[in-house]
Amino acid sequence: AGACETTLKSSDTHPDGYPTVEAVKAMSKSLEERTDGRLCIEIFHSAQLGEEKDTIEQTQFGAIDLNRVSLGPFNNIIEETQIPSLPYIFRSVEHMHTVMDGPIGQEILDAFAEHDLIGLGFYDGGSRSFYNKEKPIKSMEDLKGMKFRVMQSDMFVDMVSALGANATPLPYGEVYSSIQTGVIDGAENNWPSYDTSGHFEVAKYYTLDQHLIVPEVLVMSKKSWDKLSPEDQVAVKAAARDSVPVMRELWVAQEKKSEEKVRAAGSEIITDIDKTPFIEAMKPVYEKYVTSEKLKDMVARIQATE
Amino acid sequence: MISVARVTSVMARVSLWVSGAGLVLMTVLIACQVFWRYVLNDSISWTEPGSVMIMGWFIFLGAAVGIREGYHLSFDILLHVVSHRVKLMLHTTSDIVVIAFGAGMVVYGTQLAINAAPNVLPSLGISGAFDFMPIVAGGVLVVLFSIERIARRMAGMPTARFGETEIED
Amino acid sequence: MELWVLFGTFVVLLLIGTPVAFCLGVSSFATIAYLGLPPVVVFQRMNSGVSVFALMAIPFFIFAGDLMVRGDIARRLVALAGALVGHLRGGLGQVNILASVMFGGVSGSAAADASAVGGLMVPQMKERGYDVDYAVNITVVGSIIALMIPPSHNMIIYSISAGGKISIADLFTAGIIPGAVLALSLMVAAYFVAKSRGYPTEPFPGGRAMLGLLANAVPGLVLVAIIFGGVRSGIFTASESSNIAVVYAMFVTFFVYRSLSWADFVAATMAAVRTTAMVLMVIGCAGAFGWLLAYTRVPASMVMMLKGISDNPIVILLLMNLVLLVLGTFMDMSPLIVITTPIFLPVAVAFGVDPVHFGVILVLNLGIGLCTPPVGAVLFVGCAVGKIPIWQAMRTIWPFYGAAFATLMLVTYIPQLSLWLPAQFH
Ligand code: NA
Ligand code: NA
């Protein structure tokens, strides 16, 4: 970004070239065209301005204008964001797209406003599944007593416990050697991370249970938003919308590349599992986290969405 | 001035003891975490964020005491070549700048705490405001101890500096 | 312009004697205000800068080191080193260097090494007729070894400054061979200086006595194995290993050696609190400073500038080494690691240097800076231990600077010295 009048600063923890980073670049281009060069976006990728929890605060305070973040850090702040983070809430990636592109997604975006943020749109975060070094997991029985690394989040710990396995919160960087030495049996993640982390080298059984299909979100600082003219606000929203299909296309390509590489390296991919008992085991988790009537209603509407 | 110095001395000592106790507590917590994970085969999820929070307390309290006891790293080439009077003026300028920063710790630390107050910290289950309390507490002490330095200097009493004087109370 | 505010305020405050942590914090504060951004960011970055689990290894390793010095573990390691190499030319000088290798295996602090090994060796060397400047020179430069041999909390600071994505286990492993090369080149320098000055050698104590000293030092050596083995195998994180080091050091000094009194324990705790609060406050404030560097795109401009000077990695590495050496003479190690890593690492990577290799170069380079005036914490400790003025040490320290610089060049231009050993574990 160079010659435009106002440059919006945008943060992303993913590295350059990652689908979300490329999507915001596409958004910048579209924004520049839509505003006749008044606005464009400068991206700070690779967590240059801090980790997600920190950049969210910076966005709220108006130090940065745009931010691509996961929903996880919002779970304890905005209750609506817990819903797409629930295990097995979406039946498939298509189901997730339908829900998030529709009125429910808009409701969640609107909930950011109370926290000095403007929700602009959702990007894909991929679908997370379990991998381990011991055996192909085909049923809940197989999970019993195994140790999995999860992200530091109460709900993910509860999810793994409800499935009968042990959750071990570990720093991401320690996972590889911890699997290698048997401190844990495995972890869970999406295709590209399973590939780029090298975890497929030590944990070759990848069970596509898709327990989490959590979108990521692009937010804008309310302070920066309020400085824009109404027509520029419209342009920002439209440019963000333009970037979503770009992101999804890149994501699918990246997933496919990772899948091919990992398969070629000898990983065993398990797809023939009956997810029904997994979903049923989530009852206590839903009871614990879906507490208000508003959330219960939202879950029911998602489940009713085709 | 001497009676004020006695009060700040007690405050510094208490802060240091709290910090020391924090270090020992951190040692115990992480030792338990290791023991539970490898011996009892069970993970405790709150020891890590809990110890990180304790670390925050002992860093910012310890750093404030460091102002009083003069154990911060500093660079004093210029101070060797100027006259004693100029040197004292530079010390006071430096203390005033540090006071401004300490005040920033209090004001903006409070702002951060208020902003995070409605959030619940994962694994700990307490308000996000706790994350920023060490900054506020440390900031209060930074301001107090820096004011004490200036007051001491005006009263002709020694102030401590890295690699130079140690203070007596 | 904002960079003038940032660096200008920093330098002015540094010159008037403001503590380094506050120079970083206040200059960031001033720059944020100048840019019209909310100042709250400075304090948020300061807080997040120190709210990192991996940083916990710093208080723990410092605490463990302090317990070992006060609790006699260090003295026993030095005694073993005496038996092993005392009979070589330069006798106690060689012992001093080997003792730094052994002590370096339990501690990551060069200042602790200089006070522990120097405190034991310098008086002995004086007594045996060595000139004090020789004893101090070796103590000072030899203590850089403790930074290279794992554990090294400066490697952890580097890893965190680089975004926490560089494996600490790899950095620890990468430091071993360069540490050994440094020890060897210092031993060679010690040999020639000793020869020209006609220093004595020590008698070889004999196999039996050696076994006794070895047995005495076993608890210290076991700690080396625990720390390195734990981190390397991935069974423990660096923070957990450092915690085990503390618990183990307490256990050995309280119950096995019975050498640590309650008062020693309290003193060690307070010393560790003071040192770590000071180091971590610098790291926290550098978090704010680093945010502004990123925000104003300093690293990217630096890459562009250096690319304009030359596209030859050999030249670029030499330039970076020289800049770091100059900065190292003026500033202390941990603030320099946190300030320079975000600027220089992208440059190094752009020129094809492995981040692990660069970490070793950085730590060794800034380690040399600890031994150079005007700001050299280790030099001060060494001169204090030997009770000589700095200029007296400076007159004769050059062969040892030479050896350290030669090692730096070898480590810079032979990446395998750093990268071969970690590769063996993958
Ligand atoms: Na070491
Ligand atoms: Na120096």
C-alpha cells in the first residue's frame, strides 16, 4: 500500500502468504478502487504487533484499525462467539458457510459493537481433527485414556474429557517433541497446520472427525470506524465482503496441497467414522457453556439450518 | 525526611518480601505441575497462568524497589565528566521522567484493568482486571520511591545508584 | 521524524543516567504520544512482554545459580576442574576456563560465572604467583562460555524476542560446540601468555584423588544432565527444567551437602528477585519499544538499507557483527537482544542465515560486549573480584579478546559449528 490518503493498519498473526493475509491484501485493493484512492490497508503479518489477545485490546483502543483474529480470545468476552466455537456444532464446512453468511452470522458480528469493535466478516479457520501416533481412531472407544494437546481453553479441555481422553494444554512449540517422546499421544488441528508443523512426521493417524469448524473474524476498531465518512464505511464493509471468496478459494487450495503432501509422506487418513456417539457425548459440554436462552435458541437455529 | 524514609524503607522491604515469597510460590506451583503431569499422570491447567500472574507481581514490585535501592542497569559515562551540581540536576531530571512513567503505569494500567474487568481469565476463572493490577501497584511504588529520591537529594541525603552508593535508612 | 523522537529520547535519557528499562519505556511513551496513538499501548505491551510462560526460566535459572554458588556446588565443580587440567601450561588459568565450562552447564549467567569461578580462582591464582591482571582477564572472558553452554537464559530471551517460534532446545544444543571452541581458543591464549610470563603448572593429583573430586562434584554434574536432557528430549519445557534445577539445587544443598543455611536461602531468593525484576523490567519495556519499531517498519527499512550496501551475506554478517560489537560496548546484553533481534533477525533471514545460527552469533557477540568497557557487567565483576582498576585489566586483556573475536568469526562463517549438533537430534 502506498499512495492512498489514509492507510489503515491491519494486524494478523499468520505469516505473509497465508490465505487470511492475502485476503486482506485483496481487500485493500478493492477498498482503494471503491474509495478512489482515499483508503487502503497496510498489513502487519506474523504477529509483528503482538499476539491476538493483545492486538484485540490495541484495536479496541484504536492503536490499530483492522485485525484478523480467531474467535477463541473473544469467547470469554462476547458470549455469542462461543456458539461457532462449540464442538460439532457444524455438520460440515458448507453448513458453517451457510450459517455464518446468513442472519446468525450477522447477529454475531453485531455483538462486537458493544466492545468497541465493528465485525466486518468471517474467514475460514479450517476444520480441526485429532491426530495421534498410536492407532487409527474410529470410535470413542479408541480415544479412551489417550493424551491430546489442546489449546488453552476450558471448553476444549472439557470437550476432550467428554470424549474420554486426557487434555494436556502445552505450548504449540513443544508439541512435536512431546509426541515424539510420548509425553502426549497426539494433538488436533487442521490440514495445513498438521502439515507445516511437521506433526505428521511423528503422528501419522489423522482422524477426520472435524470436531471444530471455527471461522475467524475480521474486525475494525470502532474509533477508526467513527472517523470514516458514511460512504467510506459502506466501502469498507463491501471491500471486506469482496475478500471472503478470495480467502475461501486460497484456503481450499492450501488444504489440498497439505493433504497431498501428508498422504504422500505415509499418513493414514481415517474418514469412515460414525460421528453420532461423539456428538452425543457433547451433551454435558453444551449444558455447561450454552446457558442463556439466547444462546440455546441460537444453537437450535443452527441445528435447524440446512 | 528521615521518618518518611523509614516508612518507604518498610514499604520497600515488604514489597521485596512479597516478591521473594512470589518466587518461592512460583517454584512450588510449577514443581506441582511437573509432578502431577509426570508422576500422577494428570494435568493441572491453572498453574501456568497462575505463575505467570505471580511473576507479574514480583517483576513490577521488584522493579519499583530497584529504583529505591538503585539496582537498575544504567549508563553513567556522562555523569563522570560533569560537575557534581550538574550531576545532581541530571539525577533529578531522570527521576522526574521516571515519575511520569510511573504515573502512566497507574493511569493506563487502571484503564487496561477496567477494559478487561468484564472478561474472565481462562483456567483461572477470575476477572481479567487482575492481569493489570501488578502494573498499577508497581506504578504507585515507582512514583513514591522516585519522589523519595528527589526529596532525599534536596535534604542532602544519599540516593542509591547502580554500581555506586548503597543507601542506609 | 517519529524515529528521531524514539531514538533521540532514548539516547538522551540513557546519557543522563536514567535506568535502561525506563529509557525504553519513556521513549516509547513519547513516540506514541507524538504519533497520536493511545498511550495505553505502551503499558499493554510492557505487560504482555513479561506475561510469557517461557520467561519464567529466567528467574528460575538465576535462582538455581544463586543457590548453587551459596550452597557449595560451584566450589566442587571448580575443584574437579583443577584436578583435570591444572597440570597443563598456564595451570590455574586453564582450570579457570574449564571451571567456566562446568559451571556454564548449570548456570546461564556470565556475571554469576565471573563471581563464582572468579571468586574461587582469583585468590588461588594470586597465591600461586600469577599476576592478578592475568587471573582477572581469564575470569572475565572465560565467563562468556557460560552463555554458550546450555542452559542459557539469553537464548530464551532471543527465542522470545524472535516471536517464540525458534526452538529453545535447538538453541541450547547449538551453543555447545561454539562454547567448546571458545573454551579451546581461550586455553590456547592462556597457554601462550603463561609461557611468555613463565607461570607454573600444578601437580597432577593422581587417579585416586581425582575420583574423590569427581564423586564430590557428581550432584552438580547430574544437574547438567537433568537440564540439558530435559529440554533436549522435550520431556520438560525450558521453564519446567529450570524449575527442576531450583528444586534439585535446594535438595542437594539443604539435604545432601547440608551447606545451605536458612539465611543463605533468603539471601539467594532476594538476590534472584532483584536480578530478575531488573532484567524482566527491561524486557517488558523493550516490548513497547519493539512494537514501535515494528509499527514504524524499522526492520524492513534496515533490510532495504543493508541490501543497498551489499548483497553478499559475508559482508552483511560482518557489518552486523561490527554494529553489535559497538552496541555491546555501550549496553548490556538482555536489552540489546530484545531491541536488536526484531531488527537484525529479518535481515539475517533475508540473507539466508538460519535463525538458530543467528541466535548463537548474537549471544556470543553480545557476550563479548559484557567484557568491554565502558559498560561491561562481567568486566566490573571480574575487576571487583580481583580488586584491580579496569584500566589495569584492559592493558593485558587483548590476547583473550583476540581469542573471543576469532571464535566469533569462526562461528559466524562456519554455520555447521552451530547447526550440526541440533541436526543430529532431528
Ligand atoms: Na550456561
Ligand atoms: Na560492554
